[in-house]
Amino acid sequence: MRNYFERKFVISGIFITVILVFAIRLFYMQVIDKSYWMSANNNVLRREMIYPGRGVIYDRHGKVLVRNTSVYDLMVVPREIKGIDTALLCQLIDIDVAGYHTRIAQAKKFSPYRASIFEKQLSVKTYAKLQEHLYELPGFYVQHRTVRKYPAPIAPQLLGFIQEVNERDITRSEGFYRSGDYIGATGIERSYEKLLRGKRGITNTLVDVLNRPKGSYMDGKYDTLAVSGEGLIATIDRDLQQLAEKLMSRKKGAVVAIEPATGEILTYVSAPSYDPNMMVGRERGNNYAKLLKDQNQPLFNRPIQAYYPPGSAFKVVAALTAQQAGVIDQHTIFNCPGGYRYGKGNAVMRCEHVDGPTDLVKSIQRSCNTYYGYTFAKMIDSREIPAPEAYELWREALGKFGLGQKLGIDLPGEKTGLVPKSDFYTKRFGSPKWQSGYNISLSIGQGELGITPLQMANIMAIVANRGFYYRPHLVKGIGGQKIIKEEFKERMDAGVEEKYYEPVIEGMSRVVNLPGGTGYRLRIPGIEMCGKTGTAQNPHGENHAVFFAFAPRHNPKIAIAVFVENAGYGGTWAGPIANMLIEKYINDTISLPKEVQDRIYNADFLTSETEDKLTS
């Protein structure tokens, strides 16, 4: 009898255990593990991502620089493909059969049950042809999205481009991005990504066994709306930008123009350039590869990444910092016999001409190397402290002008430029007992000194403002409220008192507006432009042409820096470009003689592939 009851309890225990196992398994399948629920739903539901339009980007006058255009991604669920006409599909989207099988294999590897992209960015025309036959292609459907369009193909290094996210982007976003999403890769597309990208939405659609939509699921109860990204108002003037790019066609170099009163960048050119529409569409990958291989480096962002010796234009900074240090004043005179002797008198830093007795104003007007050789010697050798310490004080003064450091522009990839530390020269000389003759070329903006075009344009803004600047920036308004970032409202002091600017500005005015000035041919009727020519020595070929200026002298509206690589004299090549841009911006006219304009437009300083290839 006891054995009977024992067997009864054992059998009951077995039944109870089996029931519990089934109950737990069902609970796991229906509540915890969603894969079975999703698999079932995928047979009747299509869960589509609704991608928001990225924010539109306008110029300072409200003209569209970047907008959105519709494209369509062809999606595939491999498990649902049944008896389709492969040749028809290949013909409709212009791929070969081998390409079809490669894409299907990739989709199966991703998931046989989940949708993935079969072909990206089909045009509206291709989509229209495909839509007529989608009912014959079970397992395929089309997903709408937008990509960028550039009505005026300008400023690609400024605007940037978008690209598909990679694993690193997905990880960094903490779940925001998913495979197939797009993200700003360069330019302000990247800097303002979180504002431009918007917020995705989701729509759930009932479909039949032939993958045909049959209406909204649960009347849209579980759908969410996409929210478009914030619009941006850029600081640049579209018309001025187009003119600057035309003037820099077939050349290497950079143009940066700033509104001194605000730090807003009016023109930002990196040359050679390319049509930003090349970075959109199904040929994007091929176009990008071509640009990468081009030896003229159209993807190189010269205004913030190229280091140039500023040449004679650096004398403006040298004059200001020396006055502030008390080693010279506007009445200080040095005699110029045609060159500056240094060391033991055996070496000469030559001038272009013999200037005789020269004061500060004349030194700027005539661009006298001798004057700045003496000035640098007084800065380094005559301050009753060791030369390396005096040099560091000089270097610190340059830093207040933004040299040797980032200015904080709202673009990724900005470089610091190069102002070597004293340790660099101590190590190279083998002793800390060196003096100014060892690095005298720094006095005229040569040697190891490297400055970005943005930094030099900012120096012109400082001079125009008589001692201060606002961080250069490319976005002046965010969203409907046109918000500006706080860091671009901060007034930055350059460390030189206002009284020291007037003799320098007088010299810059005489450069352009009085006979004997190095830029006299560049004067503009009715506008007192203050400028400085420069010819930066280049050990690898022809010298670089340099010109920096601001205008007008009183209540200045624009400060500009122009670098043209391997072009020769600044007054011959860079100066006319600055002249035309300044006059166009202030008066909406260009009065430079037509033969000079034509010489600039037609000049060709590229060494290899034609710009036609870059914009084709």
C-alpha cells in the first residue's frame, strides 16, 4: 500500500514538473523572448522607419545653401522572396545578376527575417519605374528618405557632407543611430549634427501575403512622427562666396573674409574645390575615391589646416607686439641700407630696396625687412633677460593674437599653426645661449613660422577693431529663434593697447593708397582699404602670394586674407583677389581694370588634374 502511494506521488511530481516546464517555456516565448512574436507579426506587419529631413542651411541673406531631396532605399526580407523575376529587378534598378546575388547573400547574413537595405538611394525616376512592379517582387519594398542637395555647388569644405554611420558612430551614439542611418561626416554637417539630424519616426503598416500594404495597423496607435532637424543660418554671403571660388579657380590656396564687428565669416574658400553634389547619390563612393587620389588635394581644408609662412604681412603683428613690449614706438627710426646684417655681420637679410632712415609707418608702407630685423633683435637680445626667456615673451604675445593655437571655429579639424617654443631652438643650437640672429627669419614671417589663413584673417579683424576680436564662426543663427552660441559672443583681447594700432593702420593705408606703397595698384575708388602685401618664400617651388587687408579704415566691414600657392608676388596675384572681393562686398561693384580681372580669372597654378574633372 505504501509503495502505491509513493508511486502516485512520483508520477504526480513528473506531471507537475512537465506542466511547469511547458508553462515556463510558453511564458519565455510569449513574454520574454520577442523573436517569435516578431516573426509572427512580420508576416502581417511592416514596421518602417520614417527618416526626418535634415535641417536646411541658409546663407546670411536667407538664400538656400543646402536642402533635402527625396531618394528611396530598396529593402528586402530574404525569407519572403518567392518566385521573383530576377532579370526584371536587375533591369529596373540597373544592376547585374551577380550584383543581385551578392546583395541577397549580404541580406541573409544580416537576417533572413528582418528587413535590410538591398540598394541605396534610388532616384525618383528609378523609384517610379520600380513601383509599378513591386507587387511582382514579394520580399521587397521601398523606404523613403532624404539626402542633401546643393542648389549652388559651393563651399564643400565649409558645409561638409553626410555619410552612412559606422560601428564606431553607432556605439558612441548610445543607441540613437542604427545601421543604415546617415551622419554628418565633415564641415558644419558634423559640428551641428545633433541639431541638424532631427528625430526618427515609425509607421506600422498591415500587408497581405503578396507584401501589398493594406492600411495602418491599429489606426496608427503605435506610430510616431518624425521631427525635422533645426535649420541653420550660415554666416557666409553666397554671392561673395561664388565670386571668391571663381577667382580661385585653377589655383591652390585659401581665402577667408571676416566681419570684424561680429567674427562672422563672410567667405571661406579652400582651393582647389569640388562640387559637393559629387558626395550624394549612388556614385558617391567612386567620386570620393577620385577626390582622395587627386594630388591637388581638393578634400584638404586649407583655411584651417594648411600652415603657410605669412611673409611680410607678419610685420603688422611684429610692429604691434614690439610697441606693447616697449622696445620701439612710432617714432623709432632704423637705417635701411638694403639689408639687415646679423650674427658677426657676415650674414645679410636683404630688402627689396634701399629705404634709408625708416620709421614705423614707413616700415609698413615699404615693407622694410631691415626695420623688422632690428625690431626682433631688440625684442630678443636687449631686454636684460636670457634670449630663450625673451623669445617666450614674444611667443606669448603672438598667442594673444591667436597664433600657435586654435581659434575655436565651429568646424572639426582646426589646426593650431606653428610658433616653435624656445626649446626647439635651444635643442637645435645645442645651447641656450643663442640670440636673435639664429632665427632672424621669424622677424619677417619666414622660417619655422606657420600660420593658417583663418588665423591671418583674424589678425586683420583684430587690427580693424583696434585690439580685440570675436571667435570666427560659420553659423550665426540656429532654428527659428536664430540662437547664437555663447562662445561666439565673447570679446577676446589681443593684448595690445589701442593707441599702438594707429601708426600701423596708417602704414597699411599708405601701402594701398599712396604712391610708393607696395600695393598702390590695388587701391579702390571711394574706399580706404588698409592692406599688406606679402611674398612668402617656399623652398619647394615658386613663392606663395599673400595679401591681407581690411576696409574701410573707419567702421570696417570686412577683413580678409588671401593665399595663392606658388604664384609669386602678393601684390600681383593675391592682392587683386582681395581687391575685387572687398569692393564687391561693400559697393557691389568691381572697378579693377578688365585686363587685370581676366589675368586673375584665367591664371592656372594647378599641377595635375583639371578642375573640370573635380566638378564633372
